[in-house]
Amino acid sequence: MDELKTQEKANQAIKDHNDASGNLFLYSLFDFSFDYDEKKEQLSLHTPISELMYNPVKFIHGGIISYIADTAMGHLCAAFTDRPSVSLELKTQFFRTATSGSLTALAYFLKKGSNVQFVECTIHDDKDRLLSKVTGTFYSIET
């Protein structure tokens, strides 16, 4: 890992986090980008795979996969219920890993309620291989 590039990336993520844009530290650190499909009520989160995501055996850490899915599903709920949501529970299934390229998380509703949403998220690599499937229950909160 290039230490100087990692420090520069972390410094930029700190700046992004402090600018009140909603671009949180980890979103910036992992270069998250979001695409919203209004017609299908789906959200895609894209991120390049980096060494910062690896566990000690150089696979993407399971917690990072869960974080990506939780972020995608939470953004989906907020975008299509017009209220922020919090996770009540997550179930993550791991099928394979990737060590380079990029990831795409696709989040969509299984059941969209007025306060509770049941959501699923699949994570694929840039070769369209299914790496993980995550289901979650989310609760919409009043702001």
C-alpha cells in the first residue's frame, strides 16, 4: 500500500466529512458513488476495491461488505420513503471475494411499509459475479 497516497486520501476524506455535504468520511475514503433508479425504486452503490478494504488474508473484510450493503439499503430507504432509516437487523451471506476491480451493490425493497422496510442488497464484482447477498429490516425515523 502506498502510504503517501493513503494519507492524502484520508486527509481528503476528513475534509469531505467536515463540509456538511453528507459525504461521510468512509464514503469519501472508499470513493462511494450512488445511482438512483426512480422507476424501479432501486439504488446502486459503486466503489473501487482497495487495499484499505482487506482483512489480514487480503480478502475484502466481511465488515466492509456489510457496511457497503447497509449504506446502500439505508440510502434506498431514505430516498424512497422521504425519511432517514436505521437498521434493525442485517443478515449477510458471503459467496466469494474479489481482490481488484470494483464492486456494485444493488439495493431494492422486498416490502415497503410506512415505518418498516424489508430490503435486499446484492453485491457483485466488475465481472458480474455475486459476492454477497444481504437482507435487512429498516425503521424510518421522524426528523
